[in-house]
Amino acid sequence: MQARRFKKARGLAKVSPVILEDARRVVEDCGGILSEFAGGTVVITGAAGFLCSFVLDVLAAYNDEAPKGVNVLALDNFRTGLPERIAHLQGQTGFEFFSHDVTKPFAGAQRADWIVHGASIASPTYYRRYPLETIDANVTGTRMMLDLAHRLTARGYLQLSSSEIYGDPDPAFVPTPEEYAGLVSCTGSRACYDESKRLGETLAVTYHQLYGVPTKTVRPFNVYGPGQSLKDARIIPDMMSAAVENRAIVLFSDGRATRAFCYAADFIAGMFHVLITGAPGEAYNVGNDEEVTIAEAAQTMVRVAASPQVRVEYRPSGDPNYLSDNPQRRCPDLRKLQAATGWRAKTMLAEGLDRTLQSYRAENATLKV
């Protein structure tokens, strides 16, 4: 079935100035590599999601400056994606939007020079609610996009996997290299996401080996930033929600688990570097190797918020599966990425949290007008 063109959302706030500034910064950070897109067509799935909506903003910023821009076909079924996040791009020259389920064939593209497959359900809260839909997007949806790349002889294909494919890694493999096979439960509460992402990577490698499709995979490590839904239920959106509402940050753990948080603008720049200059058939960790405990991240948020009402509280979770299969440490080994692309994250946690909070506070003030 042909995808339906997306109808513009109405009565919504404009995109945050911080996001637009960051998009321009990504174009600058990418240097001349984005010129590879000139005159071509890019298909993006999960276009209204947190990460791929940012990809759209970067391509819009590129088109504003490039003598010869890129055509963008943006797909989303809006199960978890937000129409308001991309509404400001409606009518933008070179952009077409489709309400489309990636588990179905997409007939709206006669040409696809580049494909970025980001359609997925990534929040634990939502993939536990929609386990079969999560598996479908990560497996069947990936197969559909790989078929499209093969049929239309795409110059480049990139899919977003996840650091979750490593599960709860052995401490001897933290920072975690791409060669680590993972310690993942195939039946645990996260399995619908973790295992389907792993199979998605298998599909990408198989299409490269069988058909020569120039597949590349990125494994994001705890990406956060402006534009992420405050209802996402992951730790940074929860902290941001508390800061915007001037209330306590509640941790439903002892805070000793570690994460390496990566600011969205940095991740998107790294993602473009992999798409254009990475080796076909390969997977790359993309993130920031600044490893901190959850408690340290929360205290950094308290300092950034600079409000007496924003403090850290510890409480038990009412969800018995809240910490099931939860990795105790997560930090990427980035040597493969840096050797292949020269890319490195620039934004440390305090700066990234500050920019993110600025964006949310500006949006909150706009909505109250």
C-alpha cells in the first residue's frame, strides 16, 4: 500500500532555537562531507523520533547553505514519534513527509541514494508495552529498508542499532569494543528490543555479504538532548522534567550504575561521518566516553538547574521489572570510530544538560503564553 502523505500538525510551538543552533553546528562539524548528499535523495525512517527528527533539521540547515541541496523523504507511523517535532519543516523545499509503517513496503521512492533507518521503539517503558511492534520494526522494518536499498542501488545505507545489544557487559569489556559479543538475555524484560536489534544487525551484514548493499550500523550510547520527549521515561528526560517543573529528581535505584551520555548534536555528527566515510558492512559505537554514575549525573543536573526545589531523592520503584537486565556499566570504546572517521564528541555532560534544559524551559514558557 502506498504511504499516505503526512498532514501538518496545527497550533504547535515552533522548534527550539537551541535545536536550530545545534543543527547548524552539526553542518559545520561535518565539514565538507555533507556535500556527498548534493542533488541526491535521502530516505529517513522514524523521522518524527528523537534522533531522526534531528537528522531532518541538520539536512534542512545544509539545504539552507548548499548551492545544490538534498531531497528528503521522511517516513514515520507516529506510534511514538511526535508530529509536532517536525511540523516546522512542512513546506520546506526538498522535503516530503509520509505516514508510513516501515514493516510494509515503501513505494514512494523512485530513487534512494542514501537511507537512514531509525524507526524503532527505544524507550523501555514503550517497548515493554509494545513488544511485538518493537520486534516488527527492528526486524521486518529493517528487511524492508534493506530491500529498498538493494532495489534502488543506494550509495549508502545506515541503520541505528543500540548499545543495548551488549546487554550487561563483563567489567573486563568496559569500555566496550564492537567485537564484544554481548551478555544478553533472550527472554528477559528487554529482550524484545535487545534481541531484535541484534538480528537487525545480522540482516544488515547479510545484505552486504549477499548483495553488496553498502550497509553501515551505528550503536548509540545513551544519547540525550533537546527534542527528546519528556514522557520518554529514560533518566535524562526524567531529570529534565523535574528541573522544568522545579521539583525533586527521583532515582529508583542506588545511583551506582554508570552511563556515558552523549549529546544529540555530537551523536548526529558522528552518525553522518559513519554513513559517508565508514566501511561498508561494519558496525560502530557512537557516543561519548565520559563515564559517570547515575547519581553523579543527577547531581550535575541539580547544579545546572540552580533551583532549591531541584534536589535528588531515592525511592523504590513500583515496577518489579524496573531494573531487570539493567546494565551496571555502559561506556563505549570509540577507537574503531575514531580510526575510521576522526570524529570525537565535543560536548561534556554539564554543557549538554545546560543546553537541553535551556531548550525545554524555552518551550515550556512558549506553551504558557
